[in-house]
Amino acid sequence: MTIHLLTSEATRPGRAGGVGRGRAPGTFGELLQGILRPSTDFLVTFPVDLYVEAAFEPDPQLDQVIVSPPHKAKSQRLATALLSHYGAHTGGWLMINSALPEGKGMASSTADLVATARAVDAAFRLHLPNRLLQRLMAEIEPSDGVMHPGITAFFHREVRLHRRMGALPQLTIAGIDDGESVDTIAFNRSRKPIPPHWADRYGQLLDELTAAVRDGDLTAVGRVSAASARLFQTFNPKPHLAEVEEICRAVGGLGTVVGHSGTCLGILLARDHPRHGANLAHALKELEGLRRPLIVCRSTSKP
């Protein structure tokens, strides 16, 4: 497919060459992350209602993509790759607005890329398939699975879908930023490998989580998420995990959730609990005592 850009259409939204807009959710860490046999790294996405929004305006007077803010070089690279793949002989303006902090394990980089791809897609009505998007993203960096709706098991190093798991009743996350920013790529390169014999334990946890999501069993979801948080302390310890676990028990939380390769650490709360408001207020008051920045968000199933 080759795109022939018409200058007269360049600013008309909804037409080929018009301004395209896209968005993608971030995550609050992962419900589970580890390895499966044969030593394949995986994670289970946990998308939340914090989004990246992107806009792409093709400009036939440009021979490159100009991105704002300028440090979003990965998004610039993906937009350029998409234009090249579809034979669009144009540059353009890429604007990114993110509600996600960087380096915290909240999929900020992946959400940037997915929102960018959706903006380019919308500008040219490409109907971009996720399989192609995943292949192009794999050439840039390991990525989360937020291009898919709901909760998924995802091979993040390969940027490949493993299992669609479904959606959950909405959860609230009361959390903290438990450290400095983490360069996810550098972390994954330098972290000591997960022992291969742990794969059986992670496989069991994935099966438990799959059943819990299918059945809407939030108690089981929290149990698996908390187990994953504790297991990963060996590789990226959260200084306040023990304290947050105590707070979770005190406020009737379902379990803890972490950014395995980042710094976010939170408590899962069921929004349909009759004391949800009181439990959330209690959790935030106790978390405030840890003197770390607070994070509050909700789960979402919208891609």
C-alpha cells in the first residue's frame, strides 16, 4: 500500500493526510511478571486510566518527522518506520501529551509508541494491524501489551501476545512512587536472570490469574499480584513493600501490585466494596506517612 498525500487535504481531519489522533493507556506495573518454560520472559498487563495522547499532522514540505517534546525519539522512530512501511513520502509533526511519569514501571514508553501509531494510523486510515505494530515496536524496545484491550499475558521482550485474559470489575489503586526513575531497557539488560526452575511457579501463578480474571475473582487476583510482588523483590526490591503490605491488610485491600522493572508500588481496592471510599481514604492517609509521592488511578479495559 502506497499513500499518495494530497496537499489540499493536509489539514482536513478524517481524510487521508489529515490530522490523526490516537491515545493509549499506561499501566500500574503488572499483575504478574516472570518466566515461563522454556525461559521466556512474560508479564500480565494492568492498564489504568492514565493515558498518552498523540497527534500527527503530515506535512509534505518536510522530509522527516519532528516530535514534541523532542526527547520522545522512540515515538519519532516508530512514526518514521510506519510512514516508510506504507510508502508515505512525507514528513510531519508529531505531538505527544502524556499523563504518565517516566521510569516508574507504568508503561510510559509503550503507551507513547501505541498512541503514536494510532495517530499515524488515523491520519491515513491505515487500519494498522496489531501484529505489524508489534513487529515494528520490537525493533525499538521491549514493550507492554497495552495495544490489546483488557488484561493480557504478553511476551514483552519479543513484543508478542501470549494470552488474552479478559477484563475485571474496576479496581482502584492507591500507591506510591517508591524510588528513583528506572531505565527499563538498562534494567532488563543488567538484572540477574530469573532462575529457570522458577518457571513452574510462575506458570502456576499465570494459570491461577487466568482463572481469576475469567471468573471476576478479585480476591484471587490480589493474591497472585501480591505473590508476584514478593517474588520480584530479589531482582528490583521495593524499600517499602513490607509497610505497604501491612497497610493493605489494615484497609481491607485485595493485595499489592508493583512495577516490576520500575518503582511504583500500590494497593488494589475493589470499587464495588461498600466501604470503598473509606478504605481508599484510610489507605492514602497511611501511605502518606511513608513520605513518598502518592499515585491514585483506576483500572481500565479500554485499549
